[in-house]
Amino acid sequence: MSFLGSENVSSEKKEIQLWIPFCDARCIFCYFPTEVCAKDRIETYLNALRKALTRYSETVYTRSCEFDEIYFGGGTPSVLTSEQIRDLLSHSLKHFNVKKEHIIKIAGYTYNFDDRKLKAVANYGIDQVDLGIQTFNDELRRRLHLRDDRRKVEHTIKTARSLGLYVSIDLMYNLPGQTSSVWRRDLEKALELDVESVDCYPLDVYPDTILAKQLYTSQLPPVGDILTELGMYQDAFNTLTTAGYKPTCHNRFSRIHEDFEKPCFEILGTGAGFFMGHLGRYSYTDVESIGEYVDSVTREKFPIAKLAIYSEEEEMRKTMMRLYIRLAVDKDKFRERFGKLPEDVFPEAINKLRGKGLIEVDDRKIILTRLGDVWRANIAWEFGPRKKKFNC
Ligand code: SF4
């Protein structure tokens, strides 16, 4: 509370995240704490969400911030009606200082993004739709319990683009029974549809998902081994970079100019299951249960479940771990902030990674090599936290 009562002094770019923890059905690989829509609960939840946003907006810290981006995440924000999206957006624009040059993005699912809703979001000034496509292959879509077919997916992408919206899509690879040629056809389809960016994710099998159970009981064909997965990543890298997209962020290949600017490192968000809060030296996650979230906000509390405060050592680790999102480590800035060079703090990790040809180090910066790009998650973990403190 004392932090929120202090003035913002950081020059990091800032984002507001509005978290919508509802979906209209469950994809079999999903591990997010989302609820299948109960329409009557949505309005109650949105009232609580607006109330929590207002509460944040009244703090000294937030009043002294200017925000660069608004992001509707979740869950599936496109389960909301156009009017609910409009009200939430105007509430945020009214209560927060949002820069004149801002970006607004909404995540969604083609199944519930009909033409009318797409037109509405374009009219509200939303710039980009992030669509979880996963695959264009109808057989795989049925296997993953994705709710619509290739035709609807293509129609939604084409409509969104024709309305002037940027379209960013997620594709997944190494799916059960997915061959390399099916994966390549997915990549080619993304190129044919001329989307602005493609996030390529390898399938992660989380315990307790329907997918894990179906794989375990052989109801689904197995997923490929690590070499298959790496081969599919290389296919994506080669296909998309040859077509003019550049790698950026976690798993993104993009041709959107803003995707290559410094990302928003301060994220003020709220919602049941929201997990990416980051303000100053604090990171936080909200409570997962929708009932608990509503209850907490109604009792005039911030609905935070976990709060971590980064020590200076953790801040240094975090700076190095940004290699994962393909950001260079600026050595001068590192020294300015921490009084030491990265090589003084992490000599072993840096020597090891440089020796393996995974990173390149010169007088000014540390960057991933082409080989390191493939292994960037492992590289980040070489600088990973050894322990974390949580104050609940
Ligand atoms: S749409 Fe996204 S959040 Fe919803 S069930 Fe599918 S993967 Fe999970």
C-alpha cells in the first residue's frame, strides 16, 4: 500500500491488462484456471473488475503513470458481448492516463468473434486481435476440442484484416499425430492469409489436463520427441523469416514495427487468475477463483493472492533472463543500474554459454546467437532465480 501511495519514478513502458477468465468450452491442452461461461456470472464479474480497476486508478502510483498499451487477456475476452468490451474499454480510458499514441489489443477465439463483434472492436479503436488458432487442420482441431473449423477460422482472419485490424495468431506444433507436412501447411496457410504475426508454441503437456489423460491412455497418438519438436521449430523459423517476418518476444515472428520496440515491463492488471502483475520491484498474481475475486473486491480489498518483492540480485537475474524474449543485455545500462558488469556477476554462466556458441558477448551487449535462439529458454534458466520469497 505504501508503494501504491508513492509517485512513479520508472521510465519503463506500461500496460494495463484486463483479465477475462471465461471460455465457452475447454481446449484439451488448457491448464489455465478459466471457467466455462456461466452468462449470469459474467456481469457480476465485470462489475468487480471495473471496481478493482477504479481502486488502482485512484492510487498515487497509478495517477503518476502513463500507459502505453491496454490488453484484454484471459481466458477468452471475445466471449464478452461487443457492449461489454466497449464498456470495459471506456472505463479504462476514463480512469487511467493512457498515452495518445497507445495500442489496444484483444485476445480471442475465432468461434465467438463474429463479423459484428469484429466490426465493433475495430470501431472502438482496438488495433489488434490476437487469435488462438493452434492449427488449421480440421482433424487436429477436432482432436484438441477446438470449437470451429478451418473455414470459420479463415473467414474470421480475413474479416479482421479487411477491417484494418492487425491479426496476430498462435499456432502450436508437435501436436498428437501432427506430421511435419501438416505443420508446414499450417505455416503456409498463415502466410497465405497474410497475418501480421505468428506465435509458434511447442505443445506442453500439463498434468491434470484432458490431453495428458488421453495421451496416457493412448486415446490419442503420441507427440513427437525432442528432435521432432526442434525440427518443427526450425521449419517455422526458416519459413517465416524467409517470408519477411522477424523473430521477437517469446515465440513470435512478426512484421509489426511495435513488436521490436522495448516491451512493457510494468503491467498493472487485475482479474481472477491474472498472473502477470509487475509494478516497480513488485510482482503479483491475483486470486484464481472468480467467487473469491468478486468477494475480495466487494470487501474493498485488492484481490492479490501472492506478492513478490525482487531483491537486487533477483533484478540482475531478471535482466539477464530477458534473453529469453530475445532482448539484448545492454552492458552500460546494467553497470549503471547495478554497479557491476554482467560478467562480474555471472562469470560461470556467461563463459559456459559463450563457449557453447549460444550467446555473443562484446563491449556493449550480450545477445543470443542463431543457435542460442533455439535454446533460449534453457539459456534464461542459467540465470534463473535460486529461491523466491512470497509475502501473502
Ligand atoms: S480458449 Fe484458451 S484459455 Fe480457453 S480453454 Fe482454450 S486454451 Fe484455455
